[in-house]
Amino acid sequence: MRVGLFIPCYIDQFYPRVGIATLRLLEHFHAGEIEFPAAQICCGQPMANAGCMADARPAAERFVATFRSYDYIVAPSGSCVTMVRNHYHGLVADEVALSEVQAKTFELCEFLTDVLQIEPPVGRFPRRVGLHQSCHGLRELRLGSDSELNIPPFNKTESLLANLDGIEFAKLERPDECCGFGGSFAIYEEGVSCMMGRDRIADHERGGAEVLTAGDMSCLMHLDGLIRRERRPLRVLHVAELLAEALGLTISD
Amino acid sequence: MKTQDHPAAADAFVADDAHAHWHDQALWFIRAKRDKCAHGLPEWEELRELAAQIKQHTIAHLGDYLEQFERNATRLGAVVHWARDAAEHNAIILALLQEHCVRRMVKSKSMLTEECGLNPFLEQQGIEVTDTDLGEWIVQLRHEHPSHIVLPAIHIKKEDVGELFHRELGTEKGATDPAYLTEAARHRLREKFLAAEAGLTGVNFGIAETGGFVVCTNEGNSDLGTSLPPIHIASMGIEKLVPRLDDMGVFLRLLARSATGQPITAYSTHYHGPRPGCELHIVLVDNGRTKLLASEEFRNSLRCIRCGACLNTCPVYRRSGGHSYGVSVAGPIGSIVNPSRDPEKHRSLPFACTLCGSCADVCPVKIDLPNQLLSWRKRIAELGLIEPSKRRLMRLAGRILSTPRLYAFAGKAGRTLLRFAPRWAVYNRFNPWGRQREMPLPPKESFREWHKRQSQQEKQ
């Protein structure tokens, strides 16, 4: 089985540890032959969400061309994965290639739970963790049940952490409210964006969180920016970093 | 036409942090009540699906159902009028009122008349219009517009209502007790009801097979307003139809639960023709709705039953207030229907959204709001209505993010700048990210640089 690792552009540039942790986890769980095709860059979402489809097209075409030959494509980002899976229509000319790629592109946690079908990993993470439900993973990829729908509760991300020794979860007043990042929303609607972010952080702090984690680094980049500016004691970790740390995998050189 | 800029208005709202948080909490409270209702009905998701299908079917056959509705309503003795736009709607109503020498009219809540600007139009003609929904009356006394389609005065605190009533109704200064203030309003409104020569209501549901319609309120004001005066005018958007009376069994169960977290509104009044000796006029209004109907992308927004659930759940609406949208229907659904009337004026609305998707999951008729907001962004870009600076930025980003060498260079340059530039060079007025937030801590190596180095080391 050949797995193409997709490390989204901003993770590549700013959060290489998240990429390394993802790679280490895939190796640890014997995902097969894992490759990082160097031709990849970006899924195209920044431009597409701004409405600029023509500017998003080359990135989307590049993504499909780069990953078409793999059996699976895995990325540590629900947001980029939903872009590929749910918003590529009209962006990629070769529709056959597109639907192939869409069917085999997975977010890291769902790849572990649904494709590799691993047992909840055994490891150790003796901390109180605030799990932020990144919206695109939750409501577009349905990695978990959200508070709006009346459906049986489940959560793929949380299920990967639940068996870790010593872990506790912060209880939140609003379990799945948006963090306020929203791509260029964070810039063009800066006031509301930062208020939303601070409200999320406050909720996690009230729940006693020591570590804030999520499946999407973009939410965490925004929240971490606020946390560091206000010198709050919360440690921010992508769920891949948290899992790698709990399993004792090395993520530095 | 002046462009309504949501970010600027939202920033002003957010600047009063205590008030913005109070507003957010007040609406979250209602969202939480809605959740309780939704989770209390095992068949909730089935009801939503059923409602979506009924509405979709109605929209697909809207012309037929409208004609059926007109036939049946006429048979019951109502007079049906057709209005292409707001101006025709207002003119029809003015003519009716003038014909009957009406000087005073009471109105129960109707967002459609807000949309058409009926109040100021009639007031200019010397007709007194009184909004009798308490929240809407408060807003009217303040010379404002509703900030929410179901809770028109949700942006106003009881202290401010006390102040307003002291000024307008002579209540005790500093009074904030809701029961006391409501009682005062009740007395003044009772005078208005008794003096009114016509009553106007909105319509929640028009029923094609009977020609009747249903109005839902919690205050009974529409019942009083249509029981006393001899003329009842009902303003109805053409999308308000359902095919059968039985469909009420679906929609009445969804409406109040979604709107305010109540099992049902206090009053769900069915009107079938005029009262004996009285007149009933129904004004069917298009005002841009057929434009939505004609558009493949936005058609299903006509399913909307105006419950307001998408406003209550929207994290942006809760923190920016209804007035920041500059329209009669604010929030996620407003950001879809308003640009169809005037994309240039409302071009910032589809971007007043993080695409979190919560609106779609609370919507009782399953409108795919986030996708439609995305489609609007696309349309606005196609119409050339995106700010030139943003347009240039996206063109540049698109180039960089699809050209390996440019990307590698820009990434490295950006990280180096962040590592070595003095703070003022990064954190200044040209960097909105950095106003309240730190930039990411730039690593020495990108993932791909690390990966390349690892692969080379392995080979050696």
C-alpha cells in the first residue's frame, strides 16, 4: 500500500513538527510505504474561500496530479481534506482523476480509525486536555457528532486519545463552537475573529485544560497567537504531536 | 448605493466587549434551549428531512401551488393581490388603506414589511402604523430596525427599555422589571388596538389546498390586531407556501423548537377567509424571490421558514449584532438572500462567516448555507466586486502556492524575516493578524527541508 503524505503549505512552513509527528504515526501504525511527494504545495483553499476560483485552480490541479498514483492520501488537516473531497468540483478538469483522488483522501485521525482500523492506542499522556473540534473536520468530514444534530454521539479524534494513560478531558460549556480563524476571515474580520478565539480559550481554561489540541493546526495557529500574546499557560499541540508524544515517538531530528 | 461594510460595523460592536459578550450569551442561551428541544425528539432529524423535502417540492411547483392558493383563498372570500416588488406591495397596501379611509393601523410582526420599508412609506402618507409585537414596538419607538428576525430587540438591554419607556410612556425612572415594563406597554398598545381601523400581519405558512394561512406569535398580538379592526391585510412572501394542511404537523413542530426552543408558539392562528362582515386581503410578494428561484445555486434558500436558528447559532452574528449586516434579514440566511437583490451593496456579507457549518446543522429545512455562502463569494469575485488589494493578494497567493520554486523562496524569505526582523517591522498597522495575536514562531527548517535532509542522510 502506497500512502502519499500531504503536508499542507502552512504546516510545511511553520509547523514541521506536526508533519514529522504525522509521518512517525503512520510509520508506527504500519500504514505501508509512506511517501512525501515533493511536487505538492497547497490544496488551494485560501484562494477558493475568497471566491477567487481561477487563482485556486492551479493548486488544485497540482494536488490531483501529484497524488493520483497513490492508494491513499493522508493529511493532518480536516480543513484541507474537505477542500479536496467536497469543494474541488469545477476546479479540476480531469473529473475521473478527481473523483479517484477524492475517494482516497483522508484526514489523519479518520485514516487511523476507518482505514487502518487501529485499536485506541495505548500510551501515556498525564495531562488535562482541551480538545477543540475543528469545524471542517467535525461538520464537513463528520469526524464526530456535533451538538446541533440529534444523532448517536461519536468522535474519531477523541477515540484515539481516550485510552491514553492519565489523560483527562476538559469539560467545555460550548463543546464545538468555532475558534474564529476562518482563513482570510481572521484578517478581514479581525475584531470578531479575535473575540471568538478568546472566548474559546476562556472556555478551555475554565475546564481546566493544560494542553489545547485539535485536528487542524490553522485553528491552533490562531488560538496560539492569542495565547502567546496574552502569556497564558496553555500548551498548544496538534493531535498528531500529542499522540506521538504519548506513544514516545521522536519528532525532532 | 452605499456599500454596507460588515467588518467595520462588527468592529464597532465588538469594541463594547461587555455588551458584545452579553449579546452572545443571550443568543447562546436560546441556541442551548433549541438543542434541548432537538435532542428531546427522537424523530428530529427525520422531521428536518421531511420539511426539507416538502419545501423543495413546493418550490419546484411554486407557480401551480400559488395559483391553487389564490383560487382557494378567493373561494373563501379573501382578496388576493400580487406584488412584483416592494414598491408594488406598499402601493397596494396604501390604496387599500386610502380606499377605507384608514388613519391608524396595527401591525403584528412581519419581516416582509420591514424588507419593503412599509412603515416609513405609510407614515409619509400620514398613516399611523404601530408595531404590536413588544420587541418590534420597542425598536419602532427607538426609530431603529429589528436586529433579529424573531427577536427584534435582542440587542437592547432591559435598562435601556426602562429608559425608553420612561421617556415615551412615563413609566418610573430607572425601572427595569420586565413584568412592570410589559404591563405599561400592554396598556398603551391596548389603546392602539382599539383605535386601529386596519390590522396587518405577516404569514408563516400559506396552505395551497385550503387557501388559508397560519400566523405564529407568542404574544397573541396578531389575534387582537385581526379580531378588532374590520380589515385584515396579510403580507406574504411567495415562498411561504406549503401544499397541504397536514404539512403543518411537520412545520409547527419544527418552527418554535428551532426558533426559541419552545415546543410550539403560544398562538398558531389559522385564518380561513375574512370574518363575517369584514375584509381579508392577502398580498403575495415576489421582491427578488423569483430571482432566487431561477438560480440553481441559491434556489433552496427559498425553503427558509424564517425561524432564526441560523442567526442564534452563528458565532459571527452573536458577536457582531444584527445591525452590522445593514439589512432587514441578518445573519447567515440574510447573507444569502440579500446579495441576490444587490450584490454590490451587500458584497461583504458572504465573507462575514468562518464557514463553521453550524447554521446548516440547525436549519430545520436543511438549507446548505455554508455552500451557498461560498457560491456567493465566487459570484462576487466574478462580478469584480472584491477589493482590488484582496484580489491582487489572492492572485499572488495562487501563483506562489502552485509554483514550487516561488513557494520555496517565499517560504524561506518569510520565515527568515520573522526570525530576524525587529518587532516593529512585523507588528504594525499593515499586519491585522498581529494586532491582537502573535505570528507563528518560525522554524529554521520547513517540513520538506527536513524531509529532504533525512532522505539524504538515509542514503549515505
